[in-house]
Amino acid sequence: MLKQASIQEKKGTTHYCPDKFHFAWDKTLAPTLTIESGDTVVFEFRDGSDRQIGPGSGVEAILNYDWNRTYPLHGPIYVNGAEPGDTLEIEILDLRTKGWGWTGVIPGFGLLSEEFSEPYLRVFDISNGDYIPFREDIHVPIEPFLGLMGVAPSDSNQTSLAPPDKNGGNMDIRHLTQGARLFLPIEVEGALFSAGDGHAAQGDGEICLTAVECPLYGSLKFTLHKNKSIPSPQFITAPGSLTPRTETKGFFATTGVGPDLMVCAQDAARAMVDHLEKEYGLPRYEAYLLCSLAVDLKISEIVDKPNYIVSAYLPLSIFK
């Protein structure tokens, strides 16, 4: 991994990213902006539904959802001097929510899609800027991050944005918050960086498929590292604890145990849904949504085959 000491500090120009979007990885797309190493770019990110869902939406928005408009990405941004074999650093200078966000169940998707097969939608007023009011006594801290950041892959030509890859993409890494630094391996000339899919809060795993999807204001600084090659995305988190706002009261955890990590994750999540339903009186779909927003899936054991353990961590501090 690139060490902090190797980072090239450069002063640069601030640019405002044009209000133009694309919906697939494609190395043939014309850049919407050209920058130099050390430059900063300011963005106005849309929510991941491309405004199909908004503050006044009902569940019919899920029923009529158009997947071709999912993940509107700013870019691509051309970085002068960037070549295959180099590394692009993205420093997250600022991310702010814009007053509202949504989460929901989309039939056919999510970790427990066979059990949660009906459409479901919650839209939140998050204008307080501090927490998501999931229930009067359940407050999920707002910790904005971008679900999707990446550079164009060398073989891309209208390639889906949904799965992450070595170029980055739809990584949904919740710790890429303000103050973090992401490193991406460059595969094409100019890097062709794109970003989008704003989130106000999410647990590790994004269990039901959606976080609190929201528009974001953002500011990113770009630094080019010449002749530094990495195999896939790497990152440095912001200084301090990974989850400073949810560590004050400990965690309740469920587990899944068995020979298949995916099944283990499903079992741990299912047990957590059961727990939230029984102990906190949450309707089952509400419990499933809360898992996606606040519960972290962790691989607790992987070396003692044939069985592995996935744990689901629920921060007790969200209960007021």
C-alpha cells in the first residue's frame, strides 16, 4: 500500500464539475473536465436513483424504478499525465448531505431477497444534519460517503456500474468519509475518474441493497503518483476511530457459522432481523432496513475450515 509519507503535496486549481452524468463504464466517453495533479474538484452529486425517488415519493417509485438511470456519475474527469501503471489518489476534502434521503427494498435484490420480496420505501428528512430519525427512539448518525468512485477499466465499453472491480466502482466502503484518501490503479490514459451514489449512512455490507441514498455536496482533491502501481483499490481512513459516533455503548452481535461465507452472512443478518423484531418491536421490513443502515458485517473467522464465522454488529448507541 502507498504510505502517507509518499504522498505528493501540490497546490492546484479548484474546478466545478459540469452537471453532466453517465451510467456505465466506458473508456470511449469524452471527458467532461480536464485537470492537473493537485487540483480540487467541487461536485453536486445526485442520489443513486437519479431523482426517481424524492421527498414526496411513495412505494410506487420502487414499483416503477428504472434501472437504466441508476448511479448517475459525474465525469469522466481526465487527469493530465495519467497513464496505465500509475496510481490516482483522491483525497475527500468535504461531503455534506442536502436535507433528505431514502432507503428501501427493491424486489429481487439484497442479502435476504427471497424473504423480503415486496417493495418497501422510507424517505427521511435529514435536514438536522446530525442523524437519520429512523424512529423516535432510534437515531442513526449521518456519516456521508460516496458509494461509487472509480477510474475507467481498460476493457470497458458500456460496462455495468453495479459490481465493483479492480478499477474501484461501486465499492460502498463506508469509511471513505471526509478526511480519507482513496488510491486507484490507472488503466487508461487520463485515468477517466467518475463518482456518484451519495450515502448519508450505511452499515458494512449494505444488507438490503440500499443505504440512506441522498444527494451530496462534495469536494475531492486529485494527486497523480507516477510509476506507482497497485493491484486494486487501497485507502487510508480519516484519523481517529473508524466509528467514533457509534462506539459509546458497545455492540450486540449475531453470528452465522458454516462452510459458505455468503450463507454465513445471510444467517447473521437474519438473526439480527429477528433480534430487532423481538427486542425492539420493529416490523420485520423496518428491522431489515435498519440492518442495512447501521449493522456491520464482519468476517470473524476464516482460517479453521471447513466452517467460517460472519458476525453482524449492532451499535447500541443508536437506541435513545
